[in-house]
Amino acid sequence: MPVVFVYGTLRAGEVNDLNAAARRHGIAAPTLLGGATIAGRLYDFGTYPGLVLDAAAPGVAGDLYEVDDALLPVLDEIEEVYPGQASLFVRETREALAAGGPVRCLLYPVAEAAVAGLPRIASGDWVAHRRAREAGLRQA
């Protein structure tokens, strides 16, 4: 079974929650393996983040899930990754760093050119960033 690193809207409780996507399609629930980080920089696209892979960067927070093969086309659809078509996100295989060491996983990063002019999420954590942003809006 493939392992997927999710860092944005596919995380639990987010708008494209991986677990909810599996339920909607009648696919076995993903198995949470735990938190992890991946070397890269995170950017705010407004309603979702984009990860630029960068070996020199401190890291982006996310979660590792073992998923049924049938869930991969669903994730590709959510991320708008279609064979033979250029898109914002691409599916790649990389190593994430988990508590037990490196784990080979699939993830959906964006190209460096896609983040030009966008704000960087310094914490590397989309969920914390989104919550803080929303709390700030409520206070305004």
C-alpha cells in the first residue's frame, strides 16, 4: 500500500480531508502513520497551500498515511493532476522524516515558479497558519 504525505487541505479536518475523500468513494480508510516533515517551503495560495521542495529548507509539517491504491486517482482528482496535462500540482515520490526515520512517500508539490509573489508560511504548518489567519479575521 502506498504511503502519502499530506501537508495542506488533505490533512484531517481540512476541506479535502483524506479520510472523508475515502469515505465518499467507498474506499478503505487510510491508516495514519503519524506526523512527519519534508524539506521544503510552504506558500499561501489563499484557500490552500503549495509546497516547494527544497533540500536546504527547514521543513514542512504534515502527516503520513498508508492508503489503498484506489485512493490515488481520487487524490489526483483533488489536486487536479491528470496524465499528459500541465497542472499546478504534480505527484512525486520523496522521503519524509518521521519519528522512526525517513519514509518513502508520495506527495503533491508545486514548482518554484508557481509561488512567485505569494506569501511564505514561515512556520511550515498550513493548519496552524490557517487557524491563526482565521482567528485574526474574527478579531478584526
